[in-house]
Amino acid sequence: MERPVRSAYPLVRPRSRRLDCLGIPVDCVDSSQILDFMAEVIARGHQAVILNVNVNLANLAARQPWLKAYFQQGHLVFCDGDGIRWGLRILGFRPPPKVTYNELLWDIARWSSERGFSLYFLGARPGVAERAADKLRACHPHLRVLGTHHGYFEKEGRENDAVVAEINRLRPDVLLVCFGMPAQERWVRDNSPRLAVHALMTGGAALDYGAGVARTTPRWIKHLQLEWLFRFSLEPARLFSRYIIGNPLFIGRVLAERFRMAWSP
């Protein structure tokens, strides 16, 4: 089997002037600024890890110190939830816009098609990544998706090495990793040093949205900032802990931090 090569791409520096949400950096960027950042990384021949933060991630990071530490090293971290925006407001910040993958994925497809950049999709159930690639190509015929692979493989050992070797053989400009939190962040942390990829992105359910497997939130519900409630209504058993328990827990942590900030010398 081909041995995975180490990436020859130097790392970029994390963005400056970041907001702090419970120890997690949040960059003030919208979707176009994310794409501009990636274009610059690719043009300079560098490598960057681009992460997204929402309330679920913030709660996971509070229990898993390695996750918070990894986000603090992220080269760009964008806001992927209304809850984070509310938390930043409570902490006294002006929050950046929310950027979600059910829209960002299509922006990436258009951008990469226009600029000639290449993509690789990694994650979701077997067949989903291929369906997402096909749907995106239907809208953007010149889109270069060099390869896809499902997320149901051993994340260590020979099977993982084979996936890394395949990605390095193709050398895509952008790798989208969709395993769910925090498995996708752990995989990128462990494998990015040996990946010949310029931009590594963690995408959660992005491929499910791209393939049409997951239902997108109606715009009027997004306008009311109740996307979490819509998702909970679709899968109440699976998402009960994340939303019904997790949301108040996050707000409690934010209020405690605000109180500490107000009373610290």
C-alpha cells in the first residue's frame, strides 16, 4: 500500500482580532470572507484548518479540554448557530453573521467552479457524498470533485492510512470532512499534518444537505432564529440532550462568564 506523504504546505497563522466565547475563538467573517480566506491560502500554497462553532460544540468543549485547545489553534473559526450569536451578545460583543453549511456548501461549489479549485468529500453514510457531488455538479458542470469517501471506516490504522493515501494522491485544494462533532475535529487534528490539502473544513451534516438527505430549514423559521426547534421537531429523541438540556446549559455558562467579567478587577 502507498505510504501517506507528509504535507509540504506550511501552516497559515490564525486570524487576529477574534471574539472569545467561553474560551473558543470566533472570527468575524461571513461566507464570502471565508471563501476569500481559502483562496488566499490556496494561492500562497499554505494549509489552513477551518472550523465551525455552535452551541453543541461549545458544550462539548467545556467537557473535553482537547477540543477547546484545538479550536484555539484553528486558523479560522466561523459562527454556525444563533445560540453562539446570542452568547456573544450577552458577553458584550457584536456577533458575526451565522454561516451554515446548508448554504455554504453551495457557495463553495460555485466559488470552486469559477476559480478552478478542486474538492474532496469525506464523510456521511455510503453513497451520500457521491449524491452530494452529483447534485452540485448538476448546478455547476465545471465543478471538480476529485473524489468522495463515506465516513464509515476505521479512523486509525491501515484503513485510515488508505483513505489518507487516496486523498494525497489526488491532492484536492479543499477537503470537507463530515463525521459529526467531535469525531471530525479529532480526525482533522490527527491527520492534517500528513495531508496534501490546502483547506481542511469540518462540515457536520453538510453532505447530507448537499445530497438532499437532510431537510433544510424553511427561511421563515431561520428568520425567527428557531432553526434548533425545527431540527428538534424532526428528531426529538436524538436531539433532546443537545437542545433541551444543552441550550440552557450553554446560556448558564455564558451568564456565569458575564457575571465573572463584571466583577473581576
